[in-house]
Amino acid sequence: MAHWTPELLSPAGSLEKLKVSVLYGADAVYLGGQKFGLRQASDNFTYEELSEGVEFAHSRGSKVYVVLNSFLHDKDLEELPEFLGLLEELKVDAVIVSDLGVISTIQKHSHLVIHLSTQASCLNIESAKLWQKMGAQRIVLGREVTIKEAAKIKMATGLEIEMFVHGSMCMSYSGNCVISNYTQGRDSNRGGCAHSCRFEYSIDFKLESNESKKAYFMSSKDLEGIRMLPEFIEARIDSLKVEGRNKSHHYAGTISKVYSDALSFYKANGNFLSSDMLSWEEELRKVSHRDYTTGSLDQYAGADSIYNDREQDDNEFVVSGIVLEATVGQHLLVDVKSAFHPGDILEVMPFRGATQKLDVAFLQSLSGVALLKSKPGSIVKIPYIAGAEKFNIIRKRAQHA
Amino acid sequence: MHNTKSIKLVTYIENMGELEKIIKLKKADSILIEMIVGAMELSRYSKTSIAEMLELTQEARKNNIEVVLEWDALNQEEKFSQACAVIDRLPLHDFKAIRLQDPGAVEYIKNKYPWLKIQLILENGNHNLVGLNRWCEYLGEQCERLVLSNELSKEKLSEYAKVLKIPLEVLVFGRILLFYSARNLLSPLEKKSIEDGTIEAFGTSEESPHSGFPLIENRHGTFMFNVKDLYLLDHLDELSSMRINHCRVDLRFDESFEKYAENIIRLFTGSILESELFVRKSYPRPLVKGFYNINKTDVLFTKLKNKRTQRLDEFYIGEIVDVERDQQMALLIKSNGLDVAPEVEIKMITPEGKEKIVKLSWMKSSVGESLAKALKDDLVLIPYTSGVSVKTQVYLN
């Protein structure tokens, strides 16, 4: 008997990342078009890419949700109906929305399914009831809500409930931060967030003392909910969302694979093994991340959820490249993301199962010229390894000074 | 002489001293005034207990001052239930209306107290008329006012005031909230619990062009404000002419309301320019007009990405993913429906925007086999063209 598990919803910052997320096990992906989302600096999807992405995902049984979660101004809203028509034509599975004007425009011009974005900071039963009346079929709850509270909201409303399970977190209530608007002239709620919460600040406590303390006091640790999966399942949370449309292929692939493996195991067995949990946690530490926290999933996030440290790139693993072509018995063509050398030992991440070691016995340009080092942004040939497929991620243990 | 007689001053009163001052000034000058009261259980920044708040309310009512209750804290389910219990114990008939921001609070009051007027705080987003109209429709006659966002320009305010049938309110003097977190972010630095108190501080970052952001932590979480306070008292006439007749002054923080009350009230009663100058010149913190004149916070977006690296139309073939100078380039076929063959003419648009048009003289696979055709997702080798780099987009010409 298959046991019930939630949907795994992964980020798709680009068409290539959509394919990576789907192939590594995402049940659904979310992505943004050229406008109306909150990641203006992301590649985002053109209409053609969106069309291809939807076809790719649907053909593999995955759903596609499109973010329209900016707080749109009047002039933005005027351009929305045309895009809605395209989304309906492409048969996207839902749109993710935070603004009541956007919801109303969607309802007037389409029959698209509406998910309420976390940007609307829906935090309680009454709020969920209001958004339900406004037309939301699913609520992406604020990250401040515990799983137990989410269960109550689901029980009281019958709505589909989505919660974040992994990734970076806004320290602010989502949609309640306009630091970038006033300090950088960029609307954070229309995709211009400058991440001022990650800066170091010196804090002067004028009432308590005269001393100044330096701290990254507004920076949140990253969410890791792998150990909370039993609670998510027990609460029947419909969808578990992974943050990170701006993040790497390595991130999209690894996180999708780990959570997908975990949920698949539960589906088959109805439980989790502590040994598996340890190995999944180990995998999650191999991608770029700040220190992990369970945020407010179990209880309201406390002082230990603050990432009081400088942003740094000290990943245990770095992505070396993405397989573009696997010619059996001959070579892999790899789109290089970071440099590696002949003789390096790399790891190939298959879509299912354990990673495989790959000895870079040769490293060549496409014309067959031997290389001493791969150059990011180029395509190289390295030895074929059995089981490797297009879009597999290849990574390497990082060497820190 | 100003023409601001029709404007109502909406302001917070936190203690009996402030209230007495207002009562005295109100007697001396006929001013339209509305007083907002909050209690620390419900209101984001209030330091007032329920008992103190009720005492203020009674005293104000005795002196014919309208009192509005504020419930603007955002609450997760557990805390929300506690807030509802507080609301249920209050003598709500004593209040002219209630100010709400959390949609949950809106829904709760709408259903449980349908006779209680709502002043709906829409300062967080809500930058389009379609949405504003929908909120009005949803609440119907129970909604007596919309409190609009500081990010709306005067052009937008004027447009909305012409269309919306409901009274509108804006902040004209006071701190600009930039950030609201549920988490306690200052007390960990002091290594102590805040309990029912408040911690205040200033934050400065070398990575920000501004310094001295006011910070507050209390039971509702942590708040950060702009380094400059909003000041639109010199635009009261203009706002009045737009039919925005509710203007809020919020001096609850480290500034003394009592110090400025007299001059502010004179301004609201259409009085002299000197009052405006006094407030502006003697106010201890820097002032700003925010987005009142214009809001251009989306103009930088076009610079955040290179449009030339995006695919454009139905003639799209794919992208150059590797270049070996004087030898070959690798083309990843990305188009959905195009078959690519040798001898066709292709147009390449580089990331810098240069166009290169060439005829494909040959096409090979990665193992060197000549190809007569390439399909979607294939990686093919084509002749080198000078000036073409990785991320160049390729089209059928």
C-alpha cells in the first residue's frame, strides 16, 4: 500500500533548472515570467521557454505554477490580462498571487487556479477564510506559522495548504519589508530586494547602554525541514515548497533529490529510518547554505534562528558542471560551472540512487584538445561513466584554504 | 491662511498628559480630531495596558473626542486566538471604529461585530485601484475608511480619491516602517528577555548608504524604521484639494507629541505658515517626502538583466554554449519546432547586442560526425565566427 505524502514543490529559476528539478524528483515546480514576479534579476522565462517548460514538466507528471506575486501597481496590472491568456493557453496548473487586485484581474480574465503567495503573510484561520472567499484554492502560509497551526488552518478551512520546507528565509513577515524601496530605490515587493537584511549592522542601544554591538541581527539561518517530514505528513500539509529560484543547478537538483528520496521512501514504507535521515542531512549540507534551522516549523523561531555571520561561500561541495550529452562508452559533454582538472575525482549525481565517483582521466575541448583546466562557461569532454544521463549534476569536494 | 478646515487630524494618544493637552487645544481651536488608542496586546508599538487604554478612551469620550481602537499586529494562529479573546473582552461600543491590517482580524471583526466600523489599513502594498475597490466591496458599509500606502505618489492619491467613494487616510508626519519581523532580534544581543517591555536602538551598516535606522523590539517582534521621517505637513492644502481628508500624525516614539501638538493643530485648523516652519525646523530627526512626489522604484529593473541574452521569437534556434577560437562553436538547439540543417542562413545576436549573419557551411556532432539535421536538445558543432561569444542567441535569418 502506498502511503500518502505531500507534493514536493521545487524552484525553477530557468528552463534548465526546471528540467533539473523535475528530473531529480520534484512533483511540481514554480517559476516566473519576465514580469509580475519577485525575482527581477533571475533569468525568468520567456513565453517560448515557458511553453517548453510546461511541456517538459507535464510530460513527466509534474505540475507548473507561475508566480504573479508582486504587489502590482496600476500600470503593471494593465499588462497582466494578456499574460494570463498565454498562461491559460499553456495550461499551467496554477498561479501564485499575493495582491487582491491581481486576484481580481485573474478572476475577470481567466479561469486559472489561484494559490495565495506567502507574500500575503497569511498566518491564521480567519485570514485563510478571507482569502478563500476571495478565490484562493491553496494558501502558502507565512513562514512564521508552525506545522501544528497549519494543521488547524487546514482543518478549519478545507483549503490546500503549502508550507516552506527548505531554503533561505526572509526575516521580515513576507511582503512587510520595504528597506530596498527607501534605501536603494528598488521596490522589494516587485522583485527588487537588495537583501539589506543580510548586512552587518552596528547596533546602538540608546536606552539600555551606550555601547555599540556589531551583528548580522536581521539575517535568518536557512530553513531545513527534513526532520519535520513526519509532522508535515501527519498534519496532511498538501505541498512542501523549496525556496531558491535564484539558486544554482546543484541546489535545485540536490534538494529536490533528497526530499524526493525521503518522500518516496515514506510512500513505500510508511516511516523514515534514522540512518537514512542522517545521510539525507549529510547531502543537504553539500549545497550552498547558511547554518540550518527548523525556523517556526516546530515552535516560533527564537534567537538560535539568527544567522549572525557574514555571507560566505564555504560549501562542502561545488558544482563542476551539468551533463549535456552522454555518449555511451566514449565521453560526457559537460557544461562547466566551476573549474576542475585532469586527475580530479568528481561525483556524478544520478536522478535516483547513490552518487558515483568519476575519475577525470582526460579533459578535452570539443575539438579534442587536451586541457589542463576546465573553464567555467565552456563545454568539455570527460570520460563516460555508466548510468550518467543528460542533466545529471557533476560536483566536486571544495578545497578551502 | 490655509484651506485645511475640512481635514481631520488623526493621531495616537498614549498617555493622559497628551490627552489633556489635546483637550485643551481642542477647546481653544475648533479642530476635527480623531484619536487612535492601542493596547500592547493588539497594537504594534503600543506601550499602553488595557486598563490605561480604557481610561484614555473614557476621558476622551467625555470631552467629545472620537476614539478609534487599533489592532494592527500580525498574529500567527495561536497568538491570534489570544488577541481575539482580548477583543472579545473590550467594550467595543465605546469606539467609533477599529483599525485593522491582518486580513484575519478583518474577517473576525466582519463576522463577529458587523456593527463595528472598520478603518482598513492597506499601507502594505495595495497599489492598484482594482484591489482597493475589491476591499471596499468585500466590507461594504462596514468599511468607513481606507488607510493608504506611503508608497503612493500624489498623482495616484489624487486619482484614487476621485474614484473611490470612501474616505481616505494617509500618514503626513511620522516614522516610516521599513521592516516588521515576528522574531526578537535585539534582545539576543543584550542577552535578556523583553517580557512586556520594549528595547529601542539604532542600526547602522557600512553596506548601506544610510545610517541610524531606528529599531524597536517588543512582544510583537522587531521593527525597523527609515532614517528619515515622513513629512507632508506642507502638503495639507494639496491633500485637502484632492479630497484626502484624513491625515495622520504619528509621534509615538522618541519625539514628544506634546512639544509639537500646538503647532500641528494650528496647521490643521488652517493656520499660519510659521507653525509649519516651527515643526519642520525644530524636529530632531531628518525629514523626507518619501514617494509623495514620484515613485520610480521599478525603473532599475530593466538594468538587472541582459535582454539580449533572452530568446525572442519563432525563428529561435538556440544558444552558443562554447567557442573555440578559429575552430568551432557549440550550439545547443533549444527551439521547439525548428529543424536546423547546413546551408541555412543564421543570425546571431551577441550579449553585447551585435548581430552576425552567416551561412552554415557545416554541422557536426560531438564525435565529429557530419550532420544533415539537428533537433531540439542536440548539441552541435558549427563553424567559428569571430566576435561571437558564449550566450549568443541564434536565430534562423
